[in-house]
Amino acid sequence: MVLLLQNSKMNYRAWNHRCWLVSYMPEAQVLHELQKSRDWAGLHVADNSCFHYRTRLLLRMVEDLQHSQDPNSLSSAELQQLLKEELDWVGSLIMRYVGREALWLHRRFLSVLWMKYFATCDLNISGPLCCESTDICDNSKFVDNELKLYEACTIIPDNDFEDYQAQAIYSATYIIWLAKRMPESFGVELQKKAEGGKLKRLLEKLCPGKSFLWDSLTGHF
């Protein structure tokens, strides 16, 4: 399978089969695959199939943490740290490889995973997925980090390089998407800090032919 992927890059069927195999992997191999596939993903940032594979690996880790009785299994703190590292790594790839949609789609998945399992954790309640680090699960810090990425990605130093414009659009639509999916109080905080009017003007300037879509997306922003 590894040889097939190496000889036929962006092979959807091979990656899809590999995703199917994740269900049958022992926990140690799941972690190994996450680490090993990182190098490939970093060199093939347009290959959405590889990021989909990493998505499946991370979901398997969450499933194992929820149901495993093995004391040697991955702990909640270790999974939270892995998620933080994945967010940081994808952020660095976004800044390095401008205008790659696969990276923004993977970040959306990571944000959903964070919000679903860690964002609403009560630090006074114990449980398999409860947050053990305010540095990782602090909602305000998460909002600030995403806004910093958004602001960095909406700077367009060269109007002739279309990838910068694509990056700005992906970044702006990501923030709109994120604000609608965060817990209400933090969604409101994100909307205020992102300055909805400024965001809408940016989208209309970059892609005026979709003004109706931008009106619809930012209507309650």
C-alpha cells in the first residue's frame, strides 16, 4: 500500500483503502501512522486524501480514549497535546503554502474536533476527554489564535499572485464558518473581534461576482 501511494500520488482509492484499515490497526500503529503521514502531508499539501487519512486517525484516537480500558492507552492530556500540535503545524503550512484549500479544510476539521470534545470541558469535572490544560482548552486563547491567523492571511502583498487572493478568501470564509459553530458566547466574541463589516468588504473586493453569497454568509455576522 505504501509503494502504491508513493508511485501514484493523490491516489484516492489507495488512500480510501488505507482509511478503512484504520479501524483494524492497534492503537500504537494509529499513533505511528499519524506521525509517519505528517512528512508526506507536508510535502503534498494539495493532496486532500492524505489529510482525510489523518482525520480518520485522529477520530480513531478519540474513539479509543472514550472506550479503551487499557491504562497504557493514550491519555486525554496526550491527545489534547497532539491536537494542539496539529493545529500549530497546519497553521505553519498555511503560512508557507499560500492558497491551498486542503489545508483550510483540514483546519476546519481540527476546529470541530476541538470544539466538540475540549472547548466546553469543565476543568472541575473528570472524564476521558475533559481538558487537563488551560493552555490548550482556553476558549479565548483559541479565538485569539484563529484571529491572528486570519489577519496574517488577509494581507495581500502582490495583487498579481492569485494564490494570495485565494488565501484571503479561504481565511475570511473560515472565520465566518467558525463563528457560527463556536459556543454562543465565544462566537459573539469572535464576530466582534473579526469586524464583520470589514470582513464583508474584503470578500466583496476580492470576489465581487459573489456579493449575494457574501451578503448571505455575513448577514448575521
